[in-house]
Amino acid sequence: MGIIIAIIVGGVAGWLASIVMNRDASMGIFWNIIVGIIGAVLGNWLLAPLLGFGGSIQTFDLGAFVIAILGAVILLAIVNLVQRGRVR
């Protein structure tokens, strides 16, 4: 059940991050899920200790969801840097 929650939360987080970073038109549902899950892992690794959240991508709470969105936005910013040489 935890993997299903991680996929759903990752998909929503990736979709919201792609809207924030203005990449929604170039990404499909599959890449939204991938970016969301990787962003959640990145956010839990980098941002959660700094912000004082102790979340997990396998359980749904607001802190973990915000960390997943922030991690996905950071991941998309890194992708923009690599692809275009600048952050949009």
C-alpha cells in the first residue's frame, strides 16, 4: 500500500512542480510521477532535516507532501540548468 501512496503523491507533486516551473506542456504523467518520487527522495534527504520535517514518501502527511513538491521543483530547476544553461 505504501508504494501506491508514493506513486500517487509523487505524481501529484511532480505535476504541481511542473506547473510551477512552467514545464507542464513538455511532461507526461509518467515523467510527473518519476520527477515527483525522485523529488520527494531528494527533498527528504536535503530539505527535511533543514526544515525540521520528518516525513516519508510512503505515508501521506502535509509536511512530506510539501517537501516532495519542493524537492521536485529543485530537481526541475537542475534539469533546466542542464538542458538550457539557465533556470526559467
